[in-house]
Amino acid sequence: MKTSYPKEKITAVLLEGIHPHGAAMLEREGFKVRTFAKALEGAALEKALADAHLVGLRSKTTLTPEVLAKAPRLLAAGCFCIGTNQVDLSCAASRGIPVFNSPFSNTRSVAELTIAEAIALHRRLADKTREMHAGMWDKSAEGAHEVRGRTLGIVGYGHIGTQVSILAEAMGMRVLYFDIVPKLPLGNARACKSLNELLEHSDVLTLHVPATSRTKNMIGKAELARMKQGSYVINNARGSVVDLAALAAALRSGKVAGAALDVFPDEPAGKGEPFESPIRGLGNVILTPHIGGSTEQAQESIADDVCTKLLRFVNVGTTTGAVNVPQVELPDQHSDDPKQSRRHRILHFHKNVPGVLSAVHRAIADLGANITAEYLQTDRDYGYVVFDIDPSNAAAIARRLKALPETIRARVLY
């Protein structure tokens, strides 16, 4: 698809070892792609993004207002993961930069890890493996159990939580769940009316919630005290969800018989950096370095998902899947119809204030241009409108739109 800005001049910067499939997709489109194996910060990050039109990152690179201000060409950002808290979403929206993520692509990988950990904790596999590597042979069945017949309590019954539910039930487990939003159960799972009810009846507690003020330390001393004696805790969600000091105390006392943690409040920026945690060294504890979604299948799927969204925005103007700007789904206006192919498409991000659309329409009408299609969505603060316009002076229209005080960004797509 031909656009007004040559594709070979579009630069995409992919950080943190994003799956090669992503770079291949962008290169096939004609974009220049620069890849980095690790996260960048400070001056190195600003230098890498100085001429970037697209940026892809995972969880360790932070896009602050200061960084975004040093990336004047940036059109869109892609978070090749579930979370987007590493990006200042409000600042990005105020600059007309949609941010895309991949909330569902690693669902199966995280769910499988969770079930594997539930089994490993019940069989004390981490302890047995460590002992064997140290030359110790202990065939005792003490403290080892089957998961069949045990009760799994799921906090957060979304895409991952429901997958865990299905797998756990197939293993013969009884499944309870709690979510702040009413959810229909899958299989024989049963909803609990409160978190406390879930805690009191669960042999294994697994967490699948986002990082919010409401979920910060949602599992602390009081919550752990409500759990069954000898129960287990699994956190593959966000590091802020569990109070690790309280969990460490519960593990030492035996109230909690084991835990599996894949996420932590403070995580090293990259391979080789030291990891510290109050959970380190405790018995029957599985610690993994944020690898819940780190399977080849999940990473390739994430790369495909996010790059597809980035390409749809750059080539068509679609913001479907963006987490910080109004979502507008657009048809591809290029076709074999010569008249249609001569039409212009103009993208316009603006402040959502009274009278803004009248001003935009007037600016276009004053130049004698005819709008053939208009696609608009707004939120509380911002609006995003896409115009398809009959053959006219698109550059002049863009200049008029950019001069409006309500305009955040205007771009002629083709």
C-alpha cells in the first residue's frame, strides 16, 4: 500500500530482544528496523528514539514524558507484552501517540506454567531437585500430594484465569474464583462472593490480576492468615500484588507450605544483574525470572499481534487495540477503482472540547474539499477522527488543521 510518506524512511526501533518475527514483519513492509537485545534507558534510549517513528518494547524500558519529548517523530508505540504501565499513557495520548499491547497472546503459556507450578509445589519438586544436585537421596513421600481433589482458588477470572480453570479441572481439581466483575463460570468452576471466602476454601491460591492501586499488596499478612494451614500461593500476575515480607513470614511459620513467584516488585533490568528478595532461600519455593509468557509460541504470537496493530495504524490509520486513545476501526480505502485510489485520508488527533469538529469541518470546507467519509471516536480528553476526502490539496488541508489550537497531530496518510 502506497502512503504519502515513503515507507523506506520509516524507522522502527525494537528493544529487549523482541521475537525476530516482529522485525521481519516490519522489514517486509519496507520499514527500516533497528533491534536491541536489552532495555535502554537515559541518554541511550533518547538517542535510539531520536529518529524513530515506531518503538517496540517489553517490560523493562520506560517511556516517560521526558523520553517522549525527545522522540518528535514517534507515531506509535507497541508493548510486546500484556502490561502497559511502563509507558506514560496520558503523555503519549497528549502527543497523538497510540500505544498498543498484546493482552491475550501469552494466555496459554502463563496458564500452563501455573498448572505446572501447582503440581511441582504439591510434590516439592524444587526441594527434591536441589537435594539431588547436592548428592542427597531422599525418597520419602512426606509432604508430597496429588493435586486431584484439591481446591484451586483463582483471583481474576479473565483470559488467563479461565484457561487455568479449564486445565485445573481437567487435572481433577475443584475450582473456585473471585473477580470484581461478574463472570460466567466455565465447566464446574464456582464464583465466590468475596476474596475472603476464596482464601478460606483454597488449597492453592493463584493470582491473575493487573497492577492497580486496588491490587497493590492485596495478599498480605491478614489475607495469608485466612488461608488454610499448609496451603500454596502462586503469583504469575504482577509483582506488586503480594506482600513478600508477609509471605516470607507465612512460609517460615508453615502457614503457607510453598509458593511459586514469577513476578517481583523490583526486578533486574537484564541478564546477569543481581536479584534480591525476602523469598530467596526458603524451602519449597519456585522462583522464575518473569518467564510466564516466555515461550517461543507466545513470543512469536505477541510479535505478530503487536506488529499487525502497528502496521494497521501506519498504513490505514486504524487505532483498534490502542489502550490510550479512542479506537477507530477503518476500511482500507485503496482499491482497483481509480477514483477511489485518488482520495486522500487524513488522520487528526485533537482535544475533545466543544466546537472542535465545527472548526475542523470549516477548515476543510474553506478549501473547497469534499468529505466522502468520516470516522470519529472520542474519550473524555481526546478525539480521533479520520477523513476520506475527494481529490484535493491534501497538504493545504493538513496545514489548516495543524494551525487549529485544538489539534494535537494531523497527518496525511495518502
